[in-house]
Amino acid sequence: MLALQGDFREHIDALRAIGATASEVRTAEQLAVVDALILPGGESTTIARLLLAFELMEPLRARLRAGMPAWGTCAGAILLARRVPGLDRPPIGVLDVTVDRNAFGRQLDSFEAELAVAGMAGGPLRAVFIRAPVIREPGPGVTVLARLDDGRIVACREGRVLATSFHPELTDDRRMHEAFVALARDAVAARGSAA
């Protein structure tokens, strides 16, 4: 769990609720020993600055390019994107999408919606959007997982990188966390069988 800023504690609680091991990552040494990483919601400009200040940007980019699973929620999705108009620092840039920050307006314009998520059983997922981004221009390797009723993309995946515009950690529905843990376990198993 990237723990520089944002709602990382809520993600840790969600992971522990489903029996997953979660640890906070603030240094390159801590990053080097995790199998997967969640980049939480928060303030994308602040998190980008802290990644640079803590000398985590390049080690993180290298781990992700080498296949480490990652999931970005809200600000985390912004940071994973390749193209982010208006971001004053370079994003990590491992997800072939454009992300528009604060696409739904200010904090006052926050909302919840029921989403059908591709491949997810159990009916719609309740999604919480807070100053949320919108994902657009997905590249050919990107799978769209969820759209709002108006067609805007709010969840996608490229390889082992997952991005959601919303905050699953703010609800009691743990299916997104379970899906990410399954993705991480598959990556660890694949790495073990290749060794």
C-alpha cells in the first residue's frame, strides 16, 4: 500500500478484512519487497511530488514495467496513466490511457453510482466518486471494465495494472479488493513457476 498521502488506511482495512497481508510503502526498500501495490485516492499532485521527494518514482516505474501488479484508485489511477493533462509532475505512465482529473467537478459534486464491472459476479458494485477522474482514450491493450450510464469509462485494466476512478475502500463491498488480490496471487504464482 503506497502510504505517502491519501486514504491508504481504508485500503489496508479492506485488505485485512479479506485476509490479505497489507503493509505500508514509503521507501524504495519497502517497495522492493512487496508483491503488488495499491496507489490510493488522495491528491494526485501531492502524491506525484512525494514520489519524487522520496525517490520512489523511478523504482516504482521499474517494478511496474517489470510486471508487478498495481491498482490505482482515483488519484492512483491518475498517476498510473500515460497522459494526464494539467498534472504538474510527470505521471508514472504505465497505463495506456488519458485521464482527466476532477472530471465530475468539486468535492461538493461527489456522488455514488451502481456499476456493472466486467467479470465481476454478484450484481452491480456501489461506487463512490469524490473529485473523481475520467479515463479516456484507452490504448489497444486496455480492457474497459466499467462505464457510467453516460458511457464515461471509470475502470480499466492493462495487463497487471488496474485503475478505478472510484473508491471501493469506502464501501463494505470487498469484491474489487478480492479481484486485485487474486491478480497479485496469480502474478506471484507465475513468477514462481518461471523460476
